[in-house]
Amino acid sequence: MTMNNFDIDIEQAVLGALILEKDAFDEIATILTPQSFYDPFNKLVFATIAALHRDNKPVDMYTIATEINKIAPDVEQAGFRVSKLTAHVASAANIKAHAFILKDLQIKRDLIHTAQMIEKKANEGADVDELLSLFTERAEAITDNSVTDGPVNLRDALFTTTEELKQPDRQGLTTGFARLDTFFGGLHPGRVYVIGGRPGIGKSSVALFMAMANVMQGKQVIFFSAEQDVQDLSKKILSTYSGLGHDRLDGGNLAAYDWERIDNAIGQIQSFPGNIYLKDSPKNIQHVAAMIRNQKKKTGLDLVVIDYLQLIPAMNNKKNSIREQEVAEISRTVKQIALSEGIAILELSQLNRDAKGEPKLHHLRESGAIEQDADVVMFVYRPALDGDANFSDEYGQIIIAKNRRGKLGEMEFWNQNMSTFSDEPINDTTPY
């Protein structure tokens, strides 16, 4: 650690100002933490001052020294050392500028420590993905710690809002269902949309349909699957545009007219102005975050699909960890990615095993954090698969159970071979 990465004089000046002027703490409360101080004693003094303010107790040399003697009795001459701090400052006039200097120095130290951690892991034989995940996790933590933004004046917020309203096209990305788009205006950047449903209900197929609807409109999409490999996803997309069911593609013995339809479908997909990138078996949520940022830098990115949330491992997947807490961590990370990268994220979620009938919010597995972090929660429901003989297998509903910015309700859809979807009944013209 070089002298360029800490400044004891400024640390003492900031602490002296906090002791001399009690109102000065409010100016730097959102900028500094005890970790912003390099010297252990200075770190202890700041933590003590912060605790006194939090408890609404007086802050002066005596109260600080008294508290330090209580919590750290091994510290020698605490009172004398606290009294010396006031000798380094005449007023608190420059305290905010000094606080930003300390914050910058703290970030430098954190970056150096992160680099040392990565070097150690690399020398111990960690693979590249693990190192990248560690780097991403630490970089996010350092970035979060560097945020010092205060509240926004309503006048400024209103100006930004009106400028946004003047934009000619404020519609979000399409879901591929015109009726569904009317519920929440499409898929908007910075928001998380959850598709829930029981196994085998068609969540992945619906999500692929939504993804490809945006590829057709020139958008850049990445689809993460922890359940299916790239070839399975590719085959599902091919099934949609060829009109051949999954069983037909998997069954072999394709006829000449089948191959003609496959060739036409490939040509159609290749003509789309957008792109979809497929990734199976993501290692953990930090690995997902790193790939999202990398893809956005390379090609730009409009929509991310994660299939499905409960299968994505947490970064620190320990044997004794509680899965609900891990899913909560993953859900929060997904929300942070959507906000920080300005992209829409569509995440799929399983329901609890005992969920019966029309799905509800409480049926979401590890539901607390998923429901809380989502801007919209919708369920895929197919009554025929639930034993209702009044409906055909091709009929389904998308139920909007949570919508932060719009109405709740449901939308009917029809499907053909769980590959082609429409909000109107489909005439099956497949030449079998």
C-alpha cells in the first residue's frame, strides 16, 4: 500500500471538523463509512461519531472518548488522541470536498485488494469463469459503495419526465401478443418481468416466442437456459418457423417437404434484422451478469431471458445455505442488472409443488423476493392440463397477477405444437 492510497492528514481533518461542528455530519453521512478511513483509530472514531448521531447523543471529545473506552478498552490514551484531532482543522468549510477525497482513496484500496484476491485465486488454479465472476461480484460491490447520489428535486424530475413524454415512441419491447402489451406497454428497460407456471405448462416456449418477436423487430436478445441446451433451444425456434412440431423434428425420417419447410424457416430466421444469442448451463448469477455486460458492449442488448430462476446457482453456493436466501440474492441481482444496464429482463419461475388450479402469487417457489423485485408477474395457465375438459390443449391464458404500472387481468392465447402462438385461434395447416 503506497502513500497515494490513503491520506492520514485529511482523515484527521474530517474527524476534527465532525467534532467541532455537529451539523457537519449530515453533509458527509451518505459519502463516508468507517471503511473510508485507513488508520484503525480514525476508523474507530468515525464509527463512534456515527453511532452517537444515530442514537441522538451529543458529539464532543468527551463523549467520543468515553464510548471508545467502552467498546475498545485496549486503545491507549483515547481521550488525548481524540483531542489532537481538532488541532488539524479550523472549521468544517471543506469537509465535503475532503470526504470525496477519502471516498476515492477507499475505492482505490478496494480495487487493489480485489486485484490481489484475483491474483491469489488464479495462482491457486481457479478457472477463467470463476475469476470473471469474482471480479464482477467485487466490482459491483465497489460500484455500489461509491454511489453518493442524494435525493432529486421534484422540479428536475418533472423536467426529465416531460422530456421522456415528448419522445415519439415510448412503447416498450413487444411481448409478441398485442393484447398483452396493452396491460403494461410492452417490456421496458430497467424492469423485470416474471413468467411463472408449473412444469410442462409451456413457459420456455412462451418466452422464446416473446424473444423471437423482438428479434423480428431488429432487437438484440440473449437467452439463458439452465434447463435446456443450445441445440434444444435452436430446435424449438426452428419448430416455430417451420410449422413442424417438436415430435416431428425429433422423430427422424423427415420427408422432402419437411426439409423444404426447414430450409425456408432457416432462411426466414436469417433474414431477421435482430439477433438472439443462446447460452446454456450458466455457472451462477454473477456469470450471467458478466455475460450480459459483455454482450451489451459487443452488440448492444435490449432483452434478456433467464430460464429459469430457481435453477441458477448463487455465487457462494454453500452446502448449508438456505435456498430461499440464495434465490432472494439471485432475484435482487437480476433487478440490479436490469436497472444498471438499462435492459428489460424476462425471468421464468417455477411454482410450488402443491400449487393447484389457477396460479396465484403465493404459488411462486421462494416467492417473497421474486414477487417483491418483479415489476410484472404473469402466469401461463392451460386449463386442459389442469384436468378441465371444457378446454382444448391448444388453449391457454396469461394471467397478469402483479403490475406495478397498470391493470391486472388475463389474456387468452392459442398455440400450435407449443411452438406457434397467437391471441386468436390458430388454423392448423401442417401437412401431416
